[in-house]
Amino acid sequence: MPPQIQTGLKVTSKVVQGELNSLTPEVRDFIQSNAALCQPESIHICDGSEEENKKILNLMEELHMIKKLTKYENCWLALTDPRDVARIESKTVIITQEQRDTVPIAKTAISQLGRWMSEDDFEKAFKARFPGCMKGRTMYVIPFSMGPIGSPLSKTGIQLTDSPYVVASMRIMTRMGTAVLESLGDGEFVKCLHSVGCPLPLKRKLLAFPFVTGLPIRLDQSLAASVYDFATFLFLSDSLVNNWPCNPDLTLIAHIPDRREIISFGSGYGGNSLLGKKCFALRIASRIAKEEGWLAEHMLILGITNPEGEKKYFAAAFPSACGKTNLAMMNPTLPGWKIECVGDDIAWMKFDEQGNLRAINPENGFFGVAPGTSVKTNPNAIKTIQTNTIFTNVAETSDGGIYWEGLDEPLTPGVILTSWKNKEWTPENEEPCAHPNSRFCTPASQCPIIDPAWEAPEGVPIEGIIFGGRRPVGVPLVYEAFNWQHGVFIGAAMRSEATAAAEHKGKIIMHDPFAMRPFFGYNFGRYLSHWLSMEHLPSAKLPKIFHVNWFRKDVQGRFLWPGYGENSRVLEWMFRRIDREDCARRTPIGYVPADTALNLKGLGDVNTKELFHISKEFWQEEVEDIKKYFDEQVNADLPYEIERELLALEQRIKQL
């Protein structure tokens, strides 16, 4: 097994807030054993209060980690080290006894469906990083609830971190503080350990890169390098970039699902350091969900109400930066229709005793991509972020505001822009003023269209599930699955242009099944089997499944569909289909709106023929790409039902 924390080590850290003796033995042991290992100067047990939050923000301001944005109320700007700006999939691993428990055995050299690390390699990596890693810093203890405190669908975690930025952000993104500890009692919790990997005082370090694991190990400079069989050596400077502590050369984000543990080192960036987010809410939760019979998914949740007052809830899975937040907060253009937001990123869903699929948003805030967000694209997001928001790697205006590409707001004459790299910026610069993956971290409760039931402990009833991605050619605006099994296949076959949320470069079309490719907590083939098993649950009322593509372009490269609030027209058609209205026609890939069934009133000229054209040549290539992907990546773990759906699609395309 991976390394258990040593017991019997002396804890010399001073507790500056909270009482260790008031905690349950398991929580206390978790804190003390890691404090003995990481050797922080002090321990701060977070209570989640406003007073505490102010102290944390003021501390970061004194450390020049964040800057107050005077144009807004309680808003702050953080600029990171340019080497620490996104999720690092190549350094994100899952540790299980057998590789196949984590990923299917790919025919190609490297699995694209997750990264496995052996227990022995993780033990070496852990021991090379964590001893003494918090020296000179404070270890913050963050008790947090994923989901409303006390909900039967919620789960609890405790994160230990030496980053005040993480504390302030986790207070926004989760329900955090004393109330969580009180509700926990002697219950189970997910153990989360995080360090930026920069003990104080900073000093020069020698990195050695071993041939065997490819994972750097830090050595004291006094050691003779000749006794080690290493490939290269690297000295690191002792200064921080933008006062942002991180250790990119040693970054590792590890998950141990058997022990319900998350261990993250070296990165302060949200997706790697806010461990309640992708690490807990998807990777660990998807494994728990498989064991307990529910679903943990990378999905927004929205409620849509028609002019007659009938309401339905949808969950939708899009890859990062493909418009989840925009759809979740949409202002519909159709008269009399209303959309309300339950969540923009994660859905935990479970069938209740009546057979309804109930969903909660386990998060408490939005960690949204800033570039492209504007009054035109997402007016409700713009309203949400005016107060109590932490911005990361956006540009700053000289009058105390923020700016990014696509904000579409004119600058006041004389106002100067400073880029995310802390340099004066003008439109003539070749580089963007904000990092493409720059973020806003803001409370969900501030959203002007937050759903009244967004914190309902029983969750909201999901009647439709939507998959989608960025597909410039070939994929129609919307189509509906023939049945549940076909819908699971559609999710498995999802493809989309790569985004800036991870370290990928360029606009290549990538396979991203269920928009979960970077987030699976266990073998993707078994994940598919778990989804397929939902069909056999007694009395389950299965939602309809749809696929959308707002991003199809014409031969001149112009978008065929206006998107944004006009997407409500597509949701209206889905709404009617759930009500069993006969307004669809069958195609080889699924049901599409029948002629004149899509409400285009007042929209102007839209080339619906091209929007819904299904090219035999394109879909034959699509089938071959999917077939190759399943064969190489999922291999023997592909459920026969999915293989059968692929063969059926291939036969239908031949008949076009």
C-alpha cells in the first residue's frame, strides 16, 4: 500500500486557532500525523467565519499574493507563476494495486483515460516531497462539505494546506467551517493533503531526475550526486514569481480511492489545489458513486420553465471552456421562458425511491473561465462577479478593475491595462492580456438567476441529459438518442476541440467521453458499464439523452448558429420531446427536429439545412475514429452494448 503517515513523530507546531482536543480522534490523528510529517510552524483550524476570511485576505495582501480591486466590493486579483496556470493532466495520477482498476490497458503506449501510478512509485514520490514541506508556513485545516450540509447526497472532506489562497477559495467553492465539523461527528471524510512545496526560508534546491520513474527527487546540495544514477540535475532559484509559491518541477496530484485520500504537491492553481473540485467531486466521487450506485459527473444543472409555468431540470456535460457556465446562466431569448441555475460544473445524481433521478450541485461557487465572458455572452455571470470574487490571471485596469479578451467593455480614456504577466499591455501586443485559462472564483448565491431549489437536500429531478462539445464541422445542432443505451454510447463517443483548461496546445479534435476524460476515478470501461446498469434499476425513470453542437461553421468559417440566449430554442425542443410531442424525424445518428419544429421566430436567416446536414462521408470517418479510439484505449474493457451501438451506427450510415 502507499505510505501510511508515520506515527509517533513529535508535533512542534503551535495551534493558533481552534482546539485539537475538541476534534474526533480520527480528525485529530489526521492533522497531527501530517503536521509531524510536514512540520508547519503553526496550525490554524478554519471556522469559515467572515472575520477569519478578512484576516486571510489581508494576510495575502500583506504577502503581495493578491491585490485589492478598488473598483468593486471585496474583489481581489491573484497573479500566479506562469508555470502554474492550469490543471496538469500529465502529473495527475490515481494509485491502485492493479493498473486496470484505474485505466483500461491501452493498445497504444499511454492511456488517454487517466494515469496510473504504482504504490511503490507513489511511496517514493511521497517521501521525496512531503517531509518538512511546510516549514515556516501555517497548516490550515479546512473542513468542507460537498453539497448542502446534512444532505443525504452530500459528502465531507478535510483539506490540510499551507496556502491561504486555497483557504479563501475553498470558502467560496464549498460549505466550509465549524458547521461541517459539527455535522461530521464520527462519520467518514475524504482526507485531502496539499502543499505548495515551498518551505521557508526559501533556499536553492538541487533537482535530480531518475531514469526509472521520471519523477524528480529533491536532494541536499551537500550530497554527492555521483552515488545516484540520475539523468540530469537542475538548480532552482530561491525567488518567487509574482509572490506565488509553487514547485512546478515536483508537482504531483495523486488520488488513492481505496483510502479515500487526495494528495497534492507543488501547484497552487485551483484545479490542482482546491481539492474539493475535480479531485474530490469527480475522481474520488465517481469511484464512491460506483460503489454506492449513483453518478458523479462533469455536468451543469439548470431548470427551465415554459410560459405555462411547467418546469424541467437538465444536466449537461461539456468539456471545460465549451460553454457550460454560459448555458447554466443563460438569459433565454424566447418570450415567457425562464432559466435558473443550479450549478455550472458538477452534478451528483441518484435515483430516489420513486425512480426520479435527483441531482445536487456539490459546489458552493463558480470557478469560471474568464476570457469570453461578457454582457453579451453571459450577463448573469458578469452580475455575479461584481462582489466577493477572487480573480486569477486576468488583466488589471489602472482604475482598479479587471479585463480580459472578449469582455467587450470599452476602456475609459486614459485607463492603462496591466497584463496577467504584470506588464503594461496594449492591443498591439501579440500575447493576450489575460491568460486563456484565467478564472473567477465567486459565490453561487450571488447569481441573479440561482434556482430556488439549488440547495434542496433531496436534489432536483433530472428529466434530460445533454452531451456536447466544439465541433466545427459535421455534427448537427441537436439530436436525441434513440434510447438510454444509445445515449450512453453518444456520451462515450464525445469529441471536442481541446481547450486552455489543461496543458494541451492547438485546436485539435480530442476524444472526451462524457466530458470526463481527465476526471475518471476508475477504469472507463467499468464506468460505461455503471452507466448502462442504470437502465436495470427497478422503477428508474430514465431521462432522455441529447447531443448539442453550438459551434458548427459554414465553409467561410462563420458560425451557423448564433448561440448564447438563442440556445433556449434548442432547449424548448428538448422540453417538448420530454413531453412526448411528435416533433422529430429519425436520422442514422438520432432524432433531429422535424422540419419547422425548431422555433426560429424572430431569429432571421438561419441555414437549417446545413445546420442539420448529416454527411455520409463525415460520419463514416467519425465511426472509424470512434472505432479506433475504443479499440486502442478501452480495448477489452469496452462493454459489448457499446460495441453493438457502434456497429449499428456504422450500418445506418452505410444506408445514407
